[in-house]
Amino acid sequence: MLRAEDLMVGDYLTFTDVQNDSRCPKLKVVVIDGATNELLVSVDGDPTLDRIDIDDELCGIPITPEILEKNGFEKLDFSHFQIGDRRLVLDADGRWDGPLSWHWVVTEMGTNAKGQPVVLDYYVATINHVHELQNALRLIGIDKTIEL
């Protein structure tokens, strides 16, 4: 279940009962009212705004390889996409024709005492929906609106 504090203006959502339908309405968040748990959304790019309660069976739009490529992610191989030095890796259990589980991998490189490159740290988070991807991009300083 989505919560107001999990969302940001510009995020894309849809309704739970149509999430796997290619014709599902794309709801772009324009205003978040955490006090009333309501959103003002643009539906499929229409400039008229609709008021929707967050509890109205809303869900994220699944990330697809097509969405990644359309938004500047470079396809490295079957299951790896990269933007800058950040990678999205398809979970080994995922399938292209069903629900996917993506792992966001951020690796920080450094050098050891001998001057050799070493991995200092890495972070892995699982993200499955477009709004989660958009928020992850914002958190690492990539101010990019994901296009569907």
C-alpha cells in the first residue's frame, strides 16, 4: 500500500487492477496532500487535474527494459542497464514476461595503499516501480523525470 510520504511530485502511478495492462492509465502526481491523504494527478498527460485518495488501490508502474532504454539507460547485456556509474541489475529469478525485481547497485571505488583500485562500499536496493526509480535517481543527484 502506498503512503503519501513514499511519493514525490512527478511520480507515476496507476490503479492496482490494471497495473499489468499496457493501456493502464498513467497518473502523474502533481500535488500531495499528506493531511487528507489525497493526490492531485494528471491522467495520461491531460492538463485537467483529478483528485484521488491514496487509499484508492494505487500502485506503481513496473519498470521494463523499454522504459529504461527510453530514459537513457545503456543496456550492457541481458540483465544489466547503466546510467552514469549506477547500474540496475535484473534479479536472477526475474523474467522479461512477468514481474521483475531490479537491484540498484552503487559502487564507490577507491585505491589501496599500493594505489590499486578497490571497492570501498556498495549499496543495493530493490526497486520495482517507475516512481521508486525516479526517487532513487533524485537521491543520487540525477534530476531526471522518467518518461513512459
